[in-house]
Amino acid sequence: MKQEVKIFDNTNEISENIASMLIDLSKTKSEKSIHIALSGGSTPKDIFNYLTVNYGKDLIDPRFNFWWGDERCVSPNDDESNYFWANKLWLSPCGVKPQNIHRVMGENRPAEEAARYAFQIDTLLKKNLEIPQFDLVLLGLGDDGHTASIFPSQMELLKSEKLCEVAAHPISGQKRVTFTGKLINNSKTIVFISTGENKALKIHQIIDLRDKSLPATHINPINGKLIWIIDNEAAQKLEKR
């Protein structure tokens, strides 16, 4: 596994790095479609806003197709919807065509929606090792070490043979649709984005100690790259590299 850790001073610098990745993807001439999975959370909101303000439509390749690594089972207009914020802050203002936005329909029945979303992914993406392959997957990191909606109490989702599963938040019980470990780990490039001092210990446990009790430790691309993009506060417990 190729793993790289990039440490930045602030979210603006992180956003610039994400912009560079998207520009590099747009230089890929051999692909008719480029598939990108987005994440939710406060830091992605800042990134989406930054990309809109500083790059606008110039950053959006018409081949880009946007997906979500996980989504809460809520309506698309709900403040808790990952799609809602990405679309409001970035995709819609920058003119991404509706047919290139593939949202999880959180208003549907969770099990049926997980199956529908998996079928759509299986239909539209190219395969590697007979599994759909994303060009870029952006992931967040929870305080408990979860990523996408794969929580420590549901580690079986890492090994599921399905592409998408229904998860439940361990405290609220809220249902979510999530990519499984099988789908995530088949991606060409996986990027963890994490900021803040409250993430420092978990990042140390994942990167340095390889703590197998944490779901994020099990994100190991089969043939792709794994990149950690973090700020100084999140990096403060890392061993010197």
C-alpha cells in the first residue's frame, strides 16, 4: 500500500491541495467519465466553499461524476444531508449538470436505497478486479475512528460482499447508507481529510500504531494510493516521519 501524509497549516491550504488533485484528474485524457465520491462534515463544507469562491466553474471538468461515500437517511433538503451541503456550496453554484450528480436518496427506505445505489455504481463505473472503481474517494474521520458510516460497532461492513450497506449511528440509531470496505479499497486514490486537535490521537493510532479496532485503519487500497491530508493540530501526535 502506498501511503502519503500531507500536513498543512490551515483549511485553505488543504483546499488548494484538493483543487490540485481535481486539476490533475481533469488532465486524464483516457477516461470518458471520472468518478469522485465526496464526504460530509464541517471541513468539507469549508473546502466546498473555498473551491467555489476561488475556482468556480473552472475547476469542474464535464466528465466529473459526483457520488457520496455515505449519507444519512434524510431528505435532500435536510441540513444533515451530505448531498445538501455539497450541492449548495459547490456543485450547484459551479454548474455541475444534474445528470453528473448521483446522490443517495435518503428519503427512500434504507435497504432498498442501498441496493439501488449499489446497482447504479455497478452500472456506471468501470471495473477493476470485477469491482467498480472510483477515481477519487474523499473520506472523513470520526472521533471514534469511523469513516464513511462504518462504525467500530459495525466492523462487518468492512468485509461485506455488497457495495453499499445500511449502517446505524451507534448513539442515535439514525440509519445511513454507506460504501463498504470492498468498494472503498478498490479505488484508485483514497484521501482522508481531517483537521483539529480532537483527531490527533486517533490519527496516531491509525497511521503509527495500525490499531485494528478502528475502522479507518482497514482502509487500504488494493492497487491505489492512500493520502492523508491533515492540519498541524491533527498531526501533533504523529511520530516524526
